[in-house]
Amino acid sequence: MANASMFEDFYQVPDLKFDIQKLRGDLKDILEKKKFNTLGISHFGAIMMNQIPGDKSSTTGHNVRGVYWTKPDDTGKEVQRDQKIDEEKYCELVPEFRNTYFEEVYNKLKKKFKLGRVRILQKEPRSTLSWHKDPEPRLHIPIITNPGCSMVIENVAKHLPADGKVWITNNTKYHNFFNGGEQNRIHIVACMLEDRFNK
Ligand SMILES: [Fe+2]
């Protein structure tokens, strides 16, 4: 039986909703100008929405990914992957997003929450992530999704609909995301520098 506590690692922000049609329209324009950065990693794709002021290199290479922990094999031993990011320094909108609806969304989120990097993340059809945990919770705004997309935190799976609403998820616990559809899933994902889950 589902009960409210099962979903405590998935928090829907009340009284905050963005215009999903505007997001989809402006995403189309952005994707004509910018490509997803894959780092050559299968089923990973990211576009940075913010940067360290004046530093274009902060939007490239491993800056689009960041440190995480995973348990890669049957020993169950946890290992650290990728590199730590100076999240607090990310506070300037990437120029290509200026005068788009993404700028309005970014400014509104920044007013309400303490954020680090804000990215557009793509999940390809029939793909998952590694089983991993991140240094901090994440804020999600689904832009394009399908019924076969779910986030799994420990043993609870939840579909996050693309209806303009905003979710905060407890990525400090082990989690994954799968896209079981036949279309790319695209979310805005922000690193939360305030932690509502670990107090
Ligand atoms: Fe994650």
C-alpha cells in the first residue's frame, strides 16, 4: 500500500508552476544552437544553463557531470567517481539562454532556492544511469517525458510528469533514473545547496 511517507524523498514544491509549452518551445530553439555534451559516456547528455561568471570552460568537460558514489560490483564496495565541483561559484546564466523563457525560470528558481549548477539533462530511450548517490539533493523540472520514465530512490520509483511543476529529490540516497520509452527524456536539473532531507 502506498502511503505519504513512501514519497518523502520526492518533494513537489507547492505554489510553483512554469509554462510547459513555453519551456518546450524555447528548448527547441536552444537545441538548434547547442548540442548535449556527452563526455563520450553512453546514455549521458547535459547542457549547462549557468556558469562561473565569465568562465566558459566551467560549462565544458567534466564540469557537466560531477562527483558521485557508486557500488559497481558484487562486493558492494562503494567507490567515488568523477570530480568535485565548486557549485557555489555557478551563478551566471549561459549567454545562449538570455531572453528565453529559461532565463525567467532560472531567475525565479534562484530567488527561491540556493542553487549550484543548473543543467538540462537528457536521458535516451531504453537507458538507465548507474546506481549512485550525489553530494546534494536535486531540483527537477521535467520538460519532455513519457509514461516509461521513473526516478528510483532506494526502493521507491516515481514518475515525474512534465506539467510545469517542480520537484526536489533526495539524491543523497542511492538512486537511478530510467527511460523505458522510445523518446528522449529531458529535464532541467539543479544542484540544491540547501538540504531539506538531511537536517
Ligand atoms: Fe544522481
